[in-house]
Amino acid sequence: MTERRRMLTGDRPTGKMHLGHYVGSIANRIRLQQQYESFFIIADLHMLTTANTVEDIAKIAENARHLVLDTLSAGIDPDNATYYLQSAIPEICELNTLFQNLVTVPRLERVPSLKDMAKASYKDEMPYGLLGYPVLQAADIMCVRSHVCPVGKDNAAHVEITREIARRFNHLYGEVFPVVELIKADVPTLMGTDGQAKMSKSIGNVINLSDSPAQVRKHVMGMYTDPNRVRADIPGTVEGNPVFVYHQTFNDDKAQVEDLEQRYRAGKVGDVEVKEKLAEAINRFLEPMRERRAKYEESSGLVDQLIVEGTERTRKEVQATVFAVRKAMGLTAAYNQIRRKAERAAKKTAGTTAH
């Protein structure tokens, strides 16, 4: 029987998940979950690179629950998903240490998203942990010997680091790791409701997957549109307009979208109507998630059970990977050689004492 191929991806437990997460990675997870054995990391060690106060750490458990519940509500099958808490598997840190020697500092400094992450966290200088973020991410992906990794645009360069480390390790020590395949999102980046930057929890320009219909409507009615359009009878710009980007992404009534675009370009529809239709469309998109969320919330302890059982199962997988890595590198043989010599010396000493 052929071993089932594996998928690894996940998120930092820094808050509730939003539409940007959905289009960036969750949609692909849902699409691929039956095709692959699915591992989903709750990446709390990664969180520490930008959020590491006592208050931040105290929120990990609550945010981990949000993360799992949000993805289950989006359509992940709990019977085919292994969720695990990164910090509860110390062997991942051992892999991170070993992989650090297979990549250079200049290579990591060329990863564009790291500087953006440092800037978004208001850090004047990049912490060592943030510079090594892609190496720890390589340990995450390779610890279960994943074959595919669906991630958003920001993490694509990180996955390429993983591919390089896997090839380097296999070249030096023998074939241990598959070279993971990056699966890109259909919508690489979703602009935030402010129209100024990508959707981001830290900025607050988000529509959460768990938002109520009223919350969605409030966010949508406050969205940025064409700044040059001060009246409804002035022709407006559709291209790059966040409201229409969202219509194209989330509105299942394509005829309605086309009609709104034509009237907007001709100055025959106001922003209020366009936004009202968008709020209705996003609420239609989110309604099945709300129904699933209600069902999962009724199952007391389900989310915590999934995290605990998934972490225990994943740790066994990671321990097997670490064993294979140490054996391939010769670290196991080195220690065994020292241990055997020590045992022989001890026996010799014991024999001399006995006489």
C-alpha cells in the first residue's frame, strides 16, 4: 500500500482569522484536505518573533481555539485534520538548530517579507528569531516530511528556503526529506477594507470569518472606494477598487457583479448600493461557516481535544523524523561510539577493582 502524501500548513495564534486568511491559504486546505494527510500547525513559537510579552503569551490558548474553530467552520473536516501546538513539540527546535547550518545569513536577509514583518511590529532592528523565521518554518514543514504546503504570498519565499534546505540536507546526508511543493493561492493578497494595505489583524482592516451579519455590513459600508468619485453620477474606477475586488472574489452572483461594474463605470450607480450588494454577498459566503461554527461550538471540548490528540500524534511523527535525521547525519553513531567506549572502560575498571 502506497503511503499517503502529506500537507502541512498553519497559522500563528494571534487572533481571529479573516477573509485574507481564507483566500490566501484556507481555501486551498479545504480543496486539498481529502487528497492529502493534513497537518495544521498552531505556530506559537513563530508568534514570539513579533509578539512575545507576557500578555501575548497568555492569549495563546484562547487564540489557538479561535484558529481551530475558524478553520473547522470554514470547511476543514475534523476527522481528516491533525492540529498541533508547535511549542509542545520540543523536537521541532532540535531540527531548527540542525537546519540553521544549511543556510546563510545573506540568503535569509534576501527574504522580503521579514523586513515587512519587523516594520509591522514596530521593530527598529530585526531580532535574531525573526531572521531565522524561515528556518524554523522549514523545521515545521519537514518535521512531518510534508509533500505540499499551501500558503499565502507572504510565505512563498519562506517555503523556497525550505526547499533549498531539504535539497542541501539530502545532498550532504542522504535522501531523508521530500522537497516540498508550494501551492499558491488563486488570490495572492487581499486588500484590506481601508484600501491602503493588505488585510491584516495588526492593522485592523479586516472582515473576520466569525463576524456577524451586522459586523460585516458595518465593515463593508465603511470600505474605501474610488476617492475621485464624489457623486454617484460621476464615472468611477473599478480596477483596484477594494469594493469591486471583494465582489469579484466573494460574490457568487457574477451577473450582478458585471451589472454593477458597468453601471459604476458609467456613473449610474452609487457607492451605497454597490456596498449593500457586497455586504449581502459576503454574508451569503459566510453563512455556511456560521452554521458549522454553531454546530462545533455545541460540541463541548471538541477543539481542545483535537489540539491535544493532534499534538501527541504529531510529536511521535516528529520524533521519528529526528531519529532519521540524527542517524543520517552520523550524530547517533558518534554518541554510540563514545558510549560504548565509556562502557568498556567502566567494565575494565570494575574488573581491575574486583581483583
